[in-house]
Amino acid sequence: MQFDYKAYNSNGEIVTGVMEGASDHEVIEKLGDRDLMVVSLTQAALKRRVTIHVPLIVLAQATRELATMIRAGLSLTRSLGALERQSKHRGMQLVLRELSRFIEGGASFSEALRVYPSVFSPVYIAMVRAGENGGLTAEVLDRMASYLEMSQRLRQRVRSAMMYPIVVGCVGVGICIFMTTKIMPIFAEIFQQFNHQLPLPTLILINVSAWVRARLLVCFATGIATGLALRSLRRTSKGNQLWDRLKLRLPVCGPLANKIAFSRFARTLAFMMHSGVPLLKALNIAGAAVCNVGLEDVIRQVGNHVEKGDTIHEAMVKEGNFPSVMLEMVAAGEETGAVDELLIRVAEHYDQEIDATLSGLTAVLEPVLILFLGVIVGAVVIAMFLPIFRMTEVVQF
């Protein structure tokens, strides 16, 4: 096997390189013979990054079962093999098989997880490493499964709330396109036989129908190109920052996005602190978990203040972007030595507010969207049949 190493030489300088060896111990001995003091040693194969998609619920279930097996006394590789055989998700099977192979080759569990960054988040890897260091791998995996399940429930609630307006909007657009491109041309041919001026709404609808039919493909192509352009812009650093700032300032979605971000931050930080992850590292990873560049920068500054000697509460107050509920709970947690427990309460508080906000939005959007759809479809139908209603005035015998 090949190992990437970083070591100090006799002059105190850091040197890096690759060395062959049957195990990490053999490589360390070889480097020691060269008067090199090893700082880090990683199996070279583990540098490979593989992109595989595994649903969050599948990962949570596998993590829970892995914790149960390890707690029952099974070895890590045997547990991974059992999970691979019983898993029905092909991606998860591949991940479990490769993890077992890397661990049998001498890598630690947390090192092997780094091969699949698309499956295992920095939160997952950091908590597993803390569990390995403290001999509490099963307990940490159990906690991680709970964290994943809560994250999945939050994501599902948001998606469910957004699904209704998206479906209604798509149905409305589809109905309008169908009526203007398929139904209206038939009525337009009939109306051409009339020798009287058509009502204004009907004329507008006929012109709109002709314009849409002539440029339908162009409209679709423009829409797709605009979507791809916005997606590409969002992948850039400036575009991502702009989008994240916009999300927080939207009239209705902004407060909801804030609550979701602070719920993620509080829960992630609490779970990592409870698992023994060093505070500065936990803050950095929890900042990335909020999925908002602006808030991530604020949390990074909190970490800088803590590194200089401030408490978490003092650092948060200096930044001034944190809600009062979180500030009070963190201050109380630092006084009692239970910051992680109180952060969980903060996350639960925001979860309740998110549920209430989503329920309120759904209750308001349902009648509004139905009314909007009814008005649009009704206006189109009236414009189409208005000449027929006025047949006695329009048709000249």
C-alpha cells in the first residue's frame, strides 16, 4: 500500500511525500530510519473522492443499525459487511463495501469516510473521529442517526409545504398554454366568419394565442437558458453570496430561511459538542451546515473571537446577528455547563416556529392560489365565449 506522509526533518522543516509499506507502522519505522518525525500519515487510496448519491433516510437507517451492531459487540468490518448484505440501495451497498475494504487495509473509520464526501458530511466525519478518540463510536453513531433523522424531517416539512404551490402553479400554466395553443385557434377560425367587431378581451386573447403559438419553442428555450444561467451564476462565489443574502431578505421566505438556518446551526453545534468535537472545529463545521455564506462568515468570526479567549455568548454578542433567544440560552448554558443541552432546546424552539410558519403559509396560499387559478382560467373562458354570448349582436344575417 502507498501512504502519503507529512513529517519534520532534522532541520525542523516539514516535508511531504509518498512511501510504500505493508502497514502504517512499517512506513513510520522507515521514515524514522531517515530521521523524519511523522506528523500525519494517510493511505494514498483514501485521497480518491467518489460521488455517489445516498438518500438521507437511507444513511440514517444504516447509521442506526451500525450503532446497534457495534454496541452488541460485533467488529466494525463485520457490521459493515452485514449492513451491505441487507441493504437494498445499490449506492449504499457500494459505500459499505468500500468502507470495509479501506478499514481492512489499515485506515480508521473516519479516514475511510472521507472517500465519499457526497455521502458523509463534515459533521458526520468529525463526530465519528471524536467517537473513535473517546472510544464511544456506537454512542456517537446513535447520536448521528438522530441528527440525520431530524434533518430529514425538517427537509421533508419544507418540501411538503412548497409542493402544493408549485403543483398548482404548474397546473395553472399548463391549462393556460393548452387553452391558448389548442382551444383558442379553433374558436379564432369560427370568429373569423363574424362580420362584426369582436369584444376587446377576445381580441387580446386571440393575439396572445397567436404570439404564444408562434414563439412557444423560443419561450421554452429562453426559460431553460435563463434557468441554466441562474444555476451557473449561483455556483460562483459572488452569485452564491448574492442568492444567500436575497433569501434572508425576502418578505415571507426570509424569516423562514433565518429560522431554518439557526435551527441547523444550534442542532449541529449541540450534537458535535456533546460528541466531544473541539469547540473551534465544531463552530466551523456548524457554520458550514447552515448553507448560507453570509451566516457562515458570521459564525467563523464567532470562532475567531472564541479562539482569542471570549466565551461563545460574548463572541455572539459582538457579531450581533444572533437572535435573543439563542443568546440567552447560550449564556445560561455556559453558566451551568450545559451549552449543548440548551442548544438542542433552541433548535426544538425553532422547529416549532418553522412548523407554525409553514402551516400558516399553507393555510394562506391554498385559497389564494385557487382564487388566482380560478380568475386566470375564468378570464380565458369568458374571453373565448363572450362573442357567442353576444351572438345576436355580432352575427349579421
